[in-house]
Amino acid sequence: MSILTQTNLVPLISLLPPDRLFWSEDERANFTGDKWARGPLPDVVARPHTTEEVAIIAHFCFQQNIPLTTRGAGWGYVGGAIASQGGVLLSLDAMNRILDISRTDFVAHVEAGALTGDIARAVREVGLFYPPDPASLDHCTIGGNIATNAGGPHCLKYGVTRSYVLGLEVVLMDGTVLRLGGDTHKNKTGFDLLGLFVGSEGMLGIVTQATLRLLPHPRARRALAAHFANIEVAAKAIGAILESGVLPCALEVADAATLRHFRAAQGQIPRVEGSHLLVEVDGLEESVSAEAQLLSQILRSSGALGCRVATTEAQVEELWQMRRSFSASLSATGGAKLNEDIVVPRGKLVELVAFAEQLGRKHSLEVACFGHAGDGNIHVNLLLDTPLSPQEAGQRAQPALDELFAQILSWGGAITGEHGIGLAKARWWPGAVSPEVRHAHAAIKTALDPKALLNPGKWLE
Ligand SMILES: Cc1cc2nc3c(=O)[nH]c(=O)nc-3n(C[C@H](O)[C@H](O)[C@H](O)COP(=O)(O)OP(=O)(O)OC[C@H]3O[C@@H](n4cnc5c(N)ncnc54)[C@H](O)[C@@H]3O)c2cc1C
């Protein structure tokens, strides 16, 4: 297949500038996978510099029936950017310019390959704020964030990527260029096609540019870290916070297993129980100061064994440092780790952690939960005692994963809140939505990509 397709691809050389296509095995090997797994070699890697070049590539593949898979930075967690059927791997990493930032219109125009962290820092420099903050923001692209509708801790107050996409330039599989939305903060002209492309995991079109909505940057922030005897008490504190009238910009929880591994990684004596909450508020100095005081009272009266209030930027960062190191502490066990970003209705947190513990006991593995308590988007980490690739670990843990996802769905939850389905969660897609919803997805896919060439071999088939 590879040799045949490479031959079919040769005419593409005459349609593009000389340095856009990469044919050697070594060059192609750098584009075979993401943070979940490696896949087969694509037949060629294309690194276009303009929307016109993307359109030429798409049109060529459409005419020649060649699979086309879009890649941002390859920091996805579900294998979405793997060219699982070979063909052309279209990397947007060279289209990484922040075109302009408007302080009057509160928008930024960016190319799809721009890194999210670079965009957040650039708008911060002019006093503006791009809130979606995936933990991977220094490595992943805005195009990848749009394709997965990425979230992060601040999405509790500010919403996920979809809330910040005002305009999109999208190349369809036949090379047609769509320009949707624009610089206005509201627009109800026609269907919400923009929303259709956000979260479409590269299967409906190729995002080449985006217009992002910006906010005024909050002037001040405070963070509070509290320790509880167990998850039940922490869950009561979460309820009390959300009933108090304060909407934190982040509300993060960790269970006993996560804390045990965190302490071990820090060289501390592991305790067997406990739960950790991190709460952040932002806004004007006067309001965050009053809110932090109220939150501190709520945490203590809800049973916090200890509560630390961070008032300076450095102290706030120190508390976040601990939160950010949970994932690495779990990886430091040396065995394989499967991070499942499930979502449960907010009130199910305690039941989720109890279920995870039972699941671990039943399948002889450890399960550690931490994540965005305010959204019910909890990272359930299955820890295996041998160092396997995520694919092998997924196969080994499949019975446990089947039970986990069945339970989540029976609670009215979702199998993914941020990472998407890709290849990693394709097995559970049919059970996650009704046949009617699957049919609607298939109809939309056929309308926009009638030959099923765009990012093929993933969950939609
Ligand atoms: C350590 C770590 C932490 C993470 N933390 C978070 C988190 O907090 N929140 C979160 O939401 N995710 C998180 N992720 C997952 C991941 O970073 C996000 O899914 C991110 O959006 C991927 O961006 P990318 O540029 O690397 O995309 P890729 O991995 O290259 O691609 C992801 C998907 O998007 C498609 N795609 C990429 N670019 C385009 C484009 N321009 N047009 C159309 N389709 C495109 C691809 O085909 C693929 O299906 C984390 C991952 C890691 C490894």
C-alpha cells in the first residue's frame, strides 16, 4: 500500500513549493503518533505554510482517493492524529503565527498551528485573557484544541474552547475553503457550523485559522488548598462552596490514592487516606480578597483539617505546582498509567471514587482519581504494575475499562470530557450515544467528506 500510494502522491510535488513534502522514513517517523500511541508511517508528511497550500493538498487527495489526516502538535491523548490508514499526514506546525490581537475588539486572529501557551502569553502582554488552559498548553496547538474542544481547570468559570471561537477558516476535503463567523462576539446567521467543527477531531474539515474571543485579564487572584480526612468530607465542602454564591475559576480535587503517590514521589511518608482541594478565585483585588476569606471559613467549617491561603502570585503558583505534579507522581510508579477523562454529574463524585476503589480491588490494579471537581470531569487513572505501552495497557485493562465506562454512562455521565474519542475510546463510542445520534453523525460526515478520506479509521466507522 505504501509504495503504491507514494507513487500516486508524486504529482503533488509539482503543485507545492519544494520544501513542503517529507518522504524519508526518518522524517515520517516523527509524525506517526501522539501521547497515546504510535501508529503506522504515513506515506508522506505535508507541512503547508498557507491555507491555499492546504486546499491544494486536500483537493489533490480528494481527486486521487488518498487518506488525509491532520496533525497539530501530536500532544493528543487518544491517537486522534495517527494516520491509521497511511496516505498524507498534514502537519499544521509551520502555520503557527499569531496574526494580530485587537484590544478594541477583544479578538485575536491566529493560525491553527500556533501554540496555545504562546497565544495566552501574547494576549496577556496587552492586558487581555484567553482562558482555556489545558495542562498541555505549552506544547499543543490551538487547532488541536479546537478539534478536541479542549478544556482545563479554568473552564469551570470561563467555559471550554468552544466559548472562545468566534470565527474559523476551514478547508474541506475537496479543497473548498469555508470562512465562518468573524470578529463579532455574537452571530446568529445560519446554522452553528462553527460549533460543528469544534470538537470534530479532524474528521469534518481542516482548521487553518481562528478568530478567538478574549476577555479583560483578571487583576488579582487567590488560591486556597485544603486537606480533608476523606473524599466524602471534601465533597461536602465542594457543595458548600458552590452554594455560597462564589463561583471559583478553578475547583480541583484529588483522592487518597493520588495523594499517596504524590507523597511518595516527594519522598514523604505516605498516609493511607485523605483528600485534597484546590480552589482559585479571580477578579478585582477587593472581591477576590473577600471571596478568599469566605472560602477559607467555608472550608474550615466543612471539616478541612488544614487550609492554606495563597495571596501572592508566587504562593498561588506553588499550590498549582502541587496540583500539576499529580499526573507525574502517578507515572513515577514505573508501571503503565491509563488516564481516562470521564465526566460524571457533579453530585456523583463520592460514588465515583468508591466505585474506582472497588474496580481496582476487583481487577487487581490501583485506581487514582483527581481533576476538575467543579465540572465533574475527573481523571480516573488505572495504574498497572508493569511498564506497557498505552495500547497494551488498554488491552490488559479492557474488562476494567468496560465496567468503568458502563457505570459512568449509567449515571448519565460521559466517556470523555476533554481528550476526545480518537482510536483509544472508539470501542465505547457505540454504547455512549443512541443509534439515532450515531446516524446523525454519519449523515454529517457523509455530507462534508463523502469519500470518507479525512482522518479515516477512527471512531466514526
Ligand atoms: C500531559 C498532557 C496533559 C494534557 N492536558 C489536557 C487538558 O488539561 N485538557 C485537555 O483538553 N486536553 C489535555 N491534553 C490532551 C491534548 O493536549 C489536547 O487534546 C490538545 O488539544 C491536542 O492538541 P495537539 O495540537 O497536540 O493536537 P493533535 O494531538 O495533533 O491532534 C488532536 C486531534 O485534533 C485534530 N487536529 C489537530 N489540528 C487540527 C486542525 N488544525 N484542524 C482539524 N483537526 C485538527 C487531529 O486530527 C486529532 O484528531 C493533555 C495531553 C497531555 C499529553
